[in-house]
Amino acid sequence: MKFEISFDSSEIISVDKKFKGQLENGHRFEILANWNSWDDWSVDDILFENDFEGMDEMRSMISDEFLSEMNG
């Protein structure tokens, strides 16, 4: 049986990306995010280089800002 694959007709339906950032106090972080064609962007995790007080609240703020910017 013969078949043909149309490689020129591919379509991206899902992408994983890592975005780097830094707080004004110097704490660096990475946003691990995913985009797909049915849900747009979502945040999988936000990783900080070092632990600090208020980190969970900052994660939430960064996530909200990222999603607002990317899906807005």
C-alpha cells in the first residue's frame, strides 16, 4: 500500500516555552508555560532561583500578569 505525507501542511497545535524574568529586588525566575490551539497560554510552573518570603504570592501575581499579556 502506498501513501503520501504532506509535510508542507503541518500545523503547530501545542508549544512549551520557558520565559526568564527578574523581580526589581533581583530575584530571578523562570515561567514554564504551554500554548495550545484550543486553550491559548497556560502557566505550568514558576521557578525561583532562591526561596524568599512572599514567594507564593509573587508566583500568583507573575502568573496573572503573564496570562493577561499573552491571552489578553
